[in-house]
Amino acid sequence: MQNELLKVVEIESEISIIEQSHHSQILSIHENMQQLINDCLSIEVSEDDKQTYDRAVELKRVVKSTHVSIEKKRKELKQPLIDYGKRLDRWVEEIYTPLVNAEKIVKKKMEVYEAKQEKLKQERKLIEDAKQKEELELDIRLKNLNTQLERINSAKSKSELKEIEVYLDGIVISEFGSKSNEAGFILNQLKLTCSMASRLMKDEEIPVEAPKMETTPITDNFVNELKEMSNEPVKKDVIENEFESELFEKPVTEEPKHPKVFSENGNELFFDEKGNLIKEEPKIEVKSEEKTKATDEDVLNIIDHISIDTLPFVNNLIVERTKSLIHNSEAFNNLDFSEHTELIYSEVRKRIGILITK
């Protein structure tokens, strides 16, 4: 590289010497060319002055001879360079043209590979476009799925919630592709929210007719039948105490055997000999100590019950703790938060909920 730079400097120096020589040769054609120009500008020729006219003719001849000689000398000095340039062009052409043709041949051979790469590029672009389109569609579907929360919150009856549950049950998670995990999480939350809303919502009031209980009419014949009935032997009932888990015997007095009469509430009625009502004894239900295994529904119910029961205490604790920090913390006790109290309470609840779920 350094040698090439030195050669360029040498060539420029030689060209400069040649240039100076050419300038000298052209300037030697006339000793003062500027004077000729000034004489042409200053000469005046009158229409009746032959002497000034002759002087103008001579000046014109000298000037023309001078610029003709200059042009001739220019061509003379430049011709060797022109001839050299032509020789150089012809010589370079012999090398340049084969190289250009060789480049075209290589370029033609490269077209097969380039065509394949362009095809692959277009295919990748189509795949990327399809992926972006799918992503957009999945985002829209997730957004639509999230709108079900608004439907749940605005539902007015259990029947509406039931329709939403049916819709949620019909959703196929696998259809969400790469966002299946996200969709599954949202769907589970929606189902849980819908189930909780359904349990918290009061049953729709449907008028139901009270069942008619068939009772035995109390007549004189019925009372006489009771008197004539034979007495049952004394018997003992075994009742299990649900609190102490002990069995004890309860003697039952002898009573006349007669058809049992029940009230509308299902309680057994007892009458005296004259047919007057003595007492109404509620039906005794014997409870078993054996516990049944809790179902998923039971688990959700206890979660709801505990959450609803605990929520007021948590809210009160948040409010009291927030008030205490605002009024007692050195960083905040000199600030007036009265206009932002509700906002502070609301945001604290939200952020505590987020921190708990982490």
C-alpha cells in the first residue's frame, strides 16, 4: 500500500512537470497576450479614419494568428496524451470485457441459490404473518373470554349464571394453541367466580303449594275405637345422644294402640280419651357420628363461608392499620390525605390481595 502511494505521488509530480512545460510553450506564442486583449478593447475606429482602420486590421490579424497558434499548440501537446489514452483503452478493453463476461456467468450460476433463498424467505414471511395473525386471533379470543367476567357480575338470576356455566363448559382449551395455559387459568377463575356467584345469589322465589296432609277426623266413634283397643306391653326406646355418645333407655308408658295422627309439619299428635289434643311431639331424628367425605362442592362452600365471614375483619384491619400509619408515621403525619382516603383504602386492599397471591 505504501509503495502504491509513492508511485501515485511520483506520477503526479511528473504530470506537474509536463503541465508546466506545456504552459510555457503556449505562453511563448506571444510575449503579452493580455496586451492584445486590452488593445482590442481600447481601439476606436471612425467611419472616415483610414489610419485607425488599418491599425485595427493589423491588430485583428495578430490576435487571430495568436489564438490559432494557441489552439494548434494545444492539440499538438495533447495529442500524445490522447494517443496514449486510446492505446490504454484498447489494452484495458482486452482484459475488462472477458472479466465482465465471466462475472455474468458466475451471476447466472448464483441465480439458482438466490431463487431458493428468496423462496425460503417468502415462506418464512408467510409463516411469520400466519403466526402474527394467529396471535392476534388468540388475543381477541382471550379478550372475549375475559368479557364473561362482566356477564357474571351483571347476572341477575341463577338461570343466567347457569347459561354462562354451560358456555364455559363448552370451551376447548386446546383451541387456544400457544395461549392454552393462559386461557386455562382464566377459564378456571371464571368457573370458580360463576360458581361462587351462584351460591351467593338467593334462589328465585317460585310459589309452591304446601302439601296437603291427610289427618284422621276426631269423632266420637274414633274416640270409642281408641278405648276399645288393647294395650301394648311396656317397651323401651334406645336413643343415641349426639353430644355424649351414650346410649340410654327411655321407658315408654303403655298407650292404646291406634292409628298415628300427624300435623302438617310431620309431628305426631296425641289426644285424650275425649279426643282433645294433648301434645304435639316433634319427630326425633337420630344423627350418625360417622362423617362423610367432603366433596369439591363442600370445599368451595367452606371457602366461600370462611372468606365471607373473614372479609369484614380483614377490611377493618386494613382500614385501622392504614389510619394508624397515616397519623403516626413520621413520613406521613404532616400530610393531609383527607381527600384521598377512599382511594388509599381501595388501592391498599388491591395491593395486599396481589401480594398474598404471589
